[in-house]
Amino acid sequence: MNIHNFTKLIKKAVKQFIQSIDEQIESNKGKNIFLEDPELFKFISNTVNAISYIDDVDKDYENYLVNYTADKAIDEFCRINQYYSFDSKSKLELRKIYSTLFSELRNRKDNLEEISVKHYLRLKDWLQRSNHFAEYLYSNDGQNVDPVPCFEYSPSLQMAILHLDVENLMQPVLDVGCGKHGNMVVYLSDRKIRACGIDRTKFTNPDLITSDWLEYDYGVEKWGTVISNLGFSNHFNNHNLREDGNYIGYARTYMNILRSLKVGGCFHYVPNLPFMEKYLDESQFSVKTYSLDDYDFNTTVVQRLK
């Protein structure tokens, strides 16, 4: 076989796999991984068909498919529950799970049904270890679970809720938890305001950065304004109320955000965090809280004084 035909064969195999990955995840959408039901997560026919091409996929393309599948899986887990949190370590572990799956499919020591069962048991174990609360929430649920909703709000609504004055906004601006479309970043950039956003979504816009907000390097005296609408502080509240919550990691990141502000810069966020705000040094930070008539939470603006 000449190199041209060989390359075409590899590309066909990879295309088959990508299509089957998308369809397999779509088939699994909303299914409860904590149920002991091996029939629930069987490979669909298109996945079985794609597996027949596995010998045509070289190692580089396999690594690409492993990363692609892991990213798609995390997107689906986060769609189900916005409070799922996956740090770099857990993401690496997930990639190893999918790498193991590909190895088992290549080796063919077990039949596909056995491989499928072992794979989803590994996924369940990984989710239990990375997000302990998940089993408590879903182990007694039915075959399908209802997503915990996560919405992207219009820029005009966010401006009002966060008490932002676009004409007097200190730059640059960082949106923590900007959402997959980065609505606020686009809105501000269109008005010639330097802005970027971070979120766990994969982006193509250079102003939007894929990062976990607990791991992102915010810098020191870098930002004029940091904003987060029902993002960082919403999750901080959630972790603060959970027995297994990473409240220490959130508290550390909260202070990192404040240190990243320029003197005179502000951190605007919703909901407020009274259990943190009351301990801030009044000589370094001013704290203003605004009630929202139509909502059961408040807005906080923390300004760095020196």
C-alpha cells in the first residue's frame, strides 16, 4: 500500500471514531452512572463498527482520540452538574482511563461487553474519587438524572447585576467563569475594552482561556476589574456548605484574585460571600454589597485600596 492510500485509511478510521465517540456520548446523555446496570452503557452499533478500524489508527491519532473523548466526557459531566470539579490530576486520570480502553480494544482479550462493563466501572470509580458528593446525590436515582442548570446571561443583565459602569471600567477586565460563548468578553471587546475570560470550556477565541479557576495564574496587580456572575462565588458557596467541599482551595483562590487587582481595581461578583468578606483587612479593601430586588442573593464589589 502506498503512503497516500495509507494516510487516507488512517483518516477514515479516525473520522469513524470521532463520529462514534460523539454518538456514544449522545447515547449515554443523562444516564445515571451510579446504577449497577451493565446494560445501560453498552457500546452502540456505530461504536462497535468504529472499533473494527482500530488497527488502522496509529499512536499519535490514538492520543488525539483519547484527549478528544476525555474532553467530551468532561463536557457531559459538567452539563449534568455544574458543580462537578475536575482538576489537572483528575483530567489526567480520565485520559488514562480512555487510554486503557483503547488498549483493551486493541488487545481483544475480552469481548466488547466485558470491556464496556469494566470501562464504565472505572469511570464510576473516577467520578466518585474526584467528586465525592456525586454518589450521595445519584446512587438512589433512576436511570436518568436531571441536569443542574447553568445559564449564560445577556451582557446587559450582567452589567446591571454586577453594578458595572462600562464607561468607567478599569482595564484590563477578567471574566471568571465566562461561559462557553464568553458573552461579556465579546460585549466588552466590541466596545474597545481589553477583556478576556476563563472557563473550563474549549475555546477558539484567543480572548477566552480554557482553565480551571482554582488553577489559573491570576498574577499580581494585573487586572483593573475582575467579574464573575453566578460563577466563582456560587461554587465557593456550594463547597463551603459541603462536608467534602474544597473550601480551602476556594478561599486561597479568592485571595489570589484580590491580590491580582491593581490598586483601585475591583472584583465584582454574585452571589456575595459574607463569610469571607467580613475578614478582609479594611485598610486594604473596601467592600460594598448591593441587594437585588428580584433575586434572593446580593452583589458584592471589593475594591483594592493599596
